[in-house]
Amino acid sequence: MSVPFEDKYLDHAAQLFSTVYSDEEGVYSVDKAKSRIQDDLKTGIDYSFVVLDDEKVVGEVICKRRWADTGLELEIDTIQVDLLFQNRGIA
């Protein structure tokens, strides 16, 4: 089930972000992920969503708004889906 992003999902979203973006070249820390998400949500919380499975965050779309030469733009900054939930039409 997809629901609007709320602050209560931040810790789980940061953990998912860290897991998805960490690889053999290094670890994307949960703190760094949390900071990045918080920064994006300053302008994009109304346009960001999480996907829940039994109240567990298994996917997320984090957006942000910014001014460009053509006016206000909405940008999808990141999309993450838990590895166990990929290929199920979540993203």
C-alpha cells in the first residue's frame, strides 16, 4: 500500500536508503541517508511516498521541488525498493 510520506517513516526510510545504496565500494550510512531525505523533504514532503507491507517500509519515492529557469519543478530524487520486494510492480 502506497501512502504519503510522514515523519514517522523517516528512520525506516533511511535504513532502506542505506541498504539500497551501500555496495562493495562502501556503506551509505543511515545517518547520511536520513540527512539527505530530510533535506529533500523540506520542499517535497507533499510529493513523496512510502510503500508499506504490514507497516514496514519496503519502498519509497522521495521528491523535491526547486526553482528553475522555467519556474517551479518537481524532481524525483530517489526511488528505493527493498530487494525482497523488487519485481512486484512497486516502483
